[in-house]
Amino acid sequence: MKDKLLHTPEGVRDIYNTECAVKLLLQQNLHQVLELYGFRDIQTPSFEFFDIFNQERGTVASKDMYKLFDKEGNTMVLRPDITPSIARCVAKYYKDEKLPIRLCYIGNTYINSTAYQGKLKEVTQLGAELVNDDSIDADAEMLAITIECLLKSGLKEFQLELGNADFLKALIKEAGFEDEEDIIKLGDLIENKNMFGMEEIIMNKNMSKELEEMFLMLPELFGSLEILEYAKSIISNPRAIKAINRLEKLYEIMSEYGFEKYISFDLGMLSKYNYYTGIIFKAYTYKTGEAIVTGGRYDNLVNQFGKDCPAIGLAIVIDNLLLALSRQKLLPTIDSSDTLIIYTANYRKAAIDLAGYFRKEGNNVVLQLSKEGYSIEDYKVYLKNMNIGGLLYIDNDKDIILIDADSGHKQTVNINEITNKI
């Protein structure tokens, strides 16, 4: 039973020591990018009322949420998605604000889905939301931030794939799809690039040959600008053409940022979140099949909480990004900057004074009473295990032993050379 308690449930894991330090450093670096763009932090609860995330919001299915109850019997859920929480906050705290609102966050999300078998059910997201701005420039800013963040993380090769949720919605409406189950099934077929299944469901609809061709081509409509030009050449749906035109204009603006080489298109792109209304995007890199960033425009979501305003957001999945960086050997290096001072009881005062001096100078110091039976060699191993940079050993009033953890170099200095500085 004790051994069982040492393990974590499926889908969650411990992050500790250097890996935890790397994760925190990555989050700090990415957060700096958001600050440079004028985004300000907001924190929302880890659990909220179920209705914040119910099916009408277009978020995760009810069966995939972790549910609990408060003492009044209200159904609560661990947040599966942070965007609806931000939308609620905007409607509550910024109800009368008409000009743009820029908010950012770092938090964990929880999805209890069998489809996630072998994958994490608790992940850390770092995200940004730009509210009260429906311009294409706002779209471009969020894409630029995404690219800046990925570059800041250390990634060198990645692609930001763009789609437009309104493009597919226009085609679905023109084709006469009304049954929600049919629409969901069609979406799954497109996402899985199941051509035979798509052909079967499409042939049962009375639609033009032009529209049939477009649906069957959707799984293959990804790549460069030429894909957009081709799509416009075989459709006449004004709403769908407008969606493509926005993507083309967005590419022009990204060229002005100098980021066009990171941009590609996928007209068959779908999201598990149904609240997206316009531009949607996902970022991918080598050696991981999962998106490291997702995002899009959701112009109707905040209105569900009482404020009618447009919005666009992005979410960087920190765990997926860390995995990609690790596999590409691009993880940031954590310096062994801490110093360990080991002292015997008779020299406690000298050790405390020395530690206080170093800390005032801005140095990290671990102060530890020497343990009986442990030699300096034992402490050298401890330095490596705990990623500590160096050791000062005090056991007399004449000399201090100094050890560098990286080189293993050992020297002895007169205690007065150091204590005279205090």
C-alpha cells in the first residue's frame, strides 16, 4: 500500500529538481514576451461552476471534465480550459470598457478523457487574450506574439498553421448540414483525413459539384499561399471567400513583421473548441506530434457572460513545448549557482555570519549543519544530486575548505580572508 502511494494517477506526474527549474525559467522567459507586448496578468480559480464550461460555451465535453460538489450541492469542475474563465472575468470587471484589454495568465488545465490515454491530463498553459479588438491587426499581433515566444523558448524550426473557422462553417451551412451529430461526424472525418468516410457522408447531401469537390479536397488543402488561391478558384460562397481573404491579408501583415517564413495554411483545420468564430491557429515543431500552441478568434464567447465584444487568444502548452525542446536538445541550461555552507556546531556563528553576508550580496546560500558520519566526499556527491554549484566547509577557526562542484577542484583558504569582508 505504501509503494502504491508513491505513484501518481494516470495522466499526471511530478516535476522536480532541474526539470522544474527549467520549466519555471521557460515560463518566466515567455511571460517577459507577453509583458513587452503590454499584456497584464490575471489569475482565475482552478475550479469553477460547471456552467462556465458547459456545452453551450463550446468548450470541452461534459464527460471529459473532472467534477466535484460544494457543500450546497452545486456541480463544480476543475477548469478544462482557461479562456471561458477569462471571458467571465472580462464581462464582470471590464463590462463598460470599450478600448482593447490585454490579459495574460499561467495556469493548469485538467481534461479527463480516454482519448488522452498515455498523454497528460493536467498541463500548464501560458496564454494571452486580446479583447475589444476585431481588427486583422489584432489577429496579426497574437500570431507575432506566438512566434516571438517560440523563438524566445529556443526553438529554431517550427510552423504556425492558420485556418479560419468561418470558412468551414460557411461551407457546412451551404451544404445544408443541420443535424449536430452529422456536423460533428464530418468534422472528425476532416480532422482524421478520412476521404472514404467524407465521400460517404457528402454523397447523401444534395449539393453542387463545386461544393462536393471542396469538401473532398479539405484534408489536402494545406500549405502555402497557393492553397488559398486554389480554394478561391473553385468556390463561390461569399462568406467562405471572405474568410480566405482575411487569411491572405493576415499573411501580408505577418510579412511586415518579418515572420512570413513561419506561416502556412490549413483550410481543413478544426479545433476541439467550438467557440472559435474566425482565425484559428496551431504551432508545430519537430519530434512531437502535438500542437505546442493553439489559439483563435472567439467573438461570441464573452457575450455569453453579458458583454458583447470580440476577442482573440493564444495558449502555449508548456509541457508539449518542454518535450519538444528536450527532444531537440534545446532546453535552457540551469546554472549551478547555489552555494552550500557546511559547518560543525562550534562554528555556527561564523557560518551564519558568512551566509548572511553572501545573501546580502545577492547569492543563494544553503546553510547546513554537518551530519555525523558524512565526509566531504559525501557532500561532493550531494552537490551533484541537488545541482549546487559549490561548497564551503567550516570545522575550525583557521581554514575554510572550498570545493567547485563542476570541476571538483578543492582548495583551502584562511578563514580571515573571507570573514574580514563581513
